[in-house]
Amino acid sequence: MRLNDMKKLFRSYIDSFSGLRKEIWLLALITLINRAGTMVIPFLSLYLTKSQGFSFEQVGWILTFFGLGSVTGSFLGGRLTDVLGHYKTMAGSLIGSSVLFVLLQFPQGFWTFCLGIFLVMSIADIFRPAVFVAISAYSKPQNRTRSLTLIRLAINLGFSAGPALGGIIIATAGYSGLFWVDGITCLFAGMLLLKLLHPKRAVEEPEEEITNNTSAYQDKLYWIFIAALMLFGLVFIQYFSTVPLYYSEVHFMNELEIGLLLGLNGLIIFLFEMPLIKYLENKNLGSLNYVIIGAILTALSFLVLNLTGWIGILIVGMFLLTIGEMIAFPFSNSFALVRSQGKKRGSYMALYSIAFSVSHIFGHNSGMQLIDNFGYDFTWHTMMALTIVCILLLLLLKKFLIKETT
């Protein structure tokens, strides 16, 4: 009986991947390779403080330029996708960022590193809006949420391997090895894209007819959604900038241990996100309700960090964050795609990407400044409070959407 149950569970897991087009799988493969190599990012705050000797305040400002570059890249990505198409835009971003990641190890001064991280993210994040458009083009409407989830699965599978491998590289070859690996993997991903996803080989869905010329920038309700996402993103990114410092300074974990703990996030997502999304889709509670649930779990992940000094609570916090992320991100993306139907989809996807880029501008810096001035406990309570504001905005949006449809 137990063996049959295991077979049934395994079959259900495999079935959750069925029905997705070949192009989506190829796009996921390319994303996996690219994301596995982007291992500098989770270790950036540690690299800047330990290897480069920057203060928390300086690191906060450097990461602000990280966010400014991300906003610039997302905006350019949307524009270039409209002009050149998603294929050329993604390829140019991958190949360009491969060179810049290698060069990023050489800046030494504060302002040169600010400029370097700005340029890297400006080129690297051109990729993001183009991916959303590619998913929309290659997936059937009924499979879009799962297609988005598969891309996220590839991202997080790469992320689970990336930090763990990054910790090993730092322990053996130092931080400079990370930059070389990042550059090589980005180049390899770009070459695969050129080889496997050429538009002549892909059969895209017919282009959706625009029946409403409204852009995302004119959609007032969508702006409420974007404001909530900015707050959620600001809180979420703490786990990949300030929280690693908390692991190091308060719990005395080394880079390898931190990499393994961060890798747990990607491993859980790899094992459980696709079946979870398929299960939740069948429940059909609505995208916004799922985003709210994800935000609640994320708030709890910060609450537990202040409950005890037991090191095991870090795993509990990571688990809560991961489940919240698994629910919130696919359904927030799905909401954006549905909201953009019949409208100027490029503007909606660009603004969706920019929401998280803006989070990088303020999130890293504010987190660093809060820690520097008030300590970790106060910072985690603040992040929980911001998540509550995010939830209230989503509830307000839900109320307005009900009025809009009646």
C-alpha cells in the first residue's frame, strides 16, 4: 500500500509538468544555467564587507545602485523587447552581462564599485521583461501560471545549487572565482539561447489582439498592486542581503553554511512548488488571495527570527519564507498577465519587473541603515510591519476589483 501511495504521489508530481510546450522547457533550461551561475548576488554583501572592507552604510548605498541598475535594465528590457523582440533582447542581455560579471571583480573604490554594479544590473535585468513576454508568447493561456512556475523552478533550482557551489568556490578559490563562474555561465546560457530558441525554430501562439489601448501606467488599480509588490519585494530581498549578515554576525555561520541554508530555499521550491501550484489552481481561490497568503507567511518568517536565539529557528524562518514565496510570486505574476489581457502587455510586464527593481533601490539600503542604527531585532520587526501594509493594500485592491466588476 505504501509503495502504491509513493507511486501515485510520484505520478502526480510528474503530471504537474505535463502539457507545457517545448519552448517553455528550453527557456527553463537556459534560465537554470544562467541562474546557477549568478552566485555573486547572494554573497555580495559579505564580499563587500569582508573582502573589500566597506562599511554597512557604504554597502547599503552600493546596493542602492544595484537597484537603480535593475530599474534601468527592466525599463530598457521592456522597450527593447517591443522593438527587437524577446529573442534578441535576452541574448544580448546574457552575453553582455557575461562580460560585465567578470569585470566586476576589478573595481576597488566605493564610487567605481557603485558604477560597476549599476552597469552589471542594467544589462543583466534587460533579460527579465523579455522572459515574461517569451512565456506569454510560447505558452497556452490555460498553462501560463504553470509555465511561469516552471521558469521559477529553473531559477530556484539554479539558486539552490548556486549558493552551495559559491560557498565551495569562496572556500577554495576566493571571491574572485565567483565572478569568473558567473561570467562563463551567462555566456553559456546566451549561446544556448542562440542555438535552441531561434524564432525560426519556435512556433509562437498568435499575437493577442489589443482591444484596449490603456497602458499599465494609466491603470490606477494596477498601481495599487504594484505598490504592494514593491513593499513585498523590499521585505523579501532582505533574505539575500541583510539576513546573510545576520547569519554571519549573530549566529557565526561561515560562507559555506550560509550558502547551504540559502540553497535550502531553492531545493524546497524545486521539490514542491509545481505540485503546490497545480493543487492551488484547482482550488481556484483567486490570484490575489494567494498573494495575500504568501505575504502573511513571509511576515511570519521575520517574526520567528526574534523569538529565540536557537540556530534551528533560521531553518524555520527560511521554510516560512520559501512557502510564502512559492505562493506569492507565481500568482502575482499570473494576476499581472491576466490584468494585461487585451491591453499593452509590454507596459504591464515592464512595470511588474520595475516593482521588484525599485525594491532593490530602497530595500538593501534601508535594511543596512536600520541594522547599523537600530540592530537586527528592530529591523526584522520593521520588515514584518511593512509586510502587513502590503497585505492591507492587497485587501484594498481586492475590494476595488469587486466594485469594478459589478
